[in-house]
Amino acid sequence: MDTERGYHIEYDMDAAPIRRVVCSVSRGFYAVPMHGRMRMAGTVELGSLKLPPDPNRHKMLERGARSLFPNIGSPDRT
């Protein structure tokens, strides 16, 4: 057994530009509308508890978010 780390980024917003979960198959992530925010998630890695987070995973999600929502701005949380 090993650990699995999931990555996501979140954007605070009054109303998400979508009303249901959208999957970008070519980029491998999901856009999830939530109350007061929208989350981009879906990438994981397997590694030990000592493995530091990979900032490139967050950057990949941010690029994917901009491909679907060009004017989205910067994430509020990772």
C-alpha cells in the first residue's frame, strides 16, 4: 500500500459559469461548481508521505481552467 495525493485548485465566485460537473477529457480534470466557488480537480500521484507536493500539478490545473474559462483569473486556494 502507498499514499495517494489529490490536487485541486479553487476559485471564489458568486456564481460558477457552469451548473454541473464538466470533464475536460483531453486535459484530464473536472470543473466542479460549488456554493460560492468552483473547484478544478482530478489529478493524483502515488508516493510516500514524505514526498513534497508538486507545484506543477497545480499549474497544470490552472492552465486547464483557463482553456475552459479564459477570464477566470488566479485561483484562490490550492
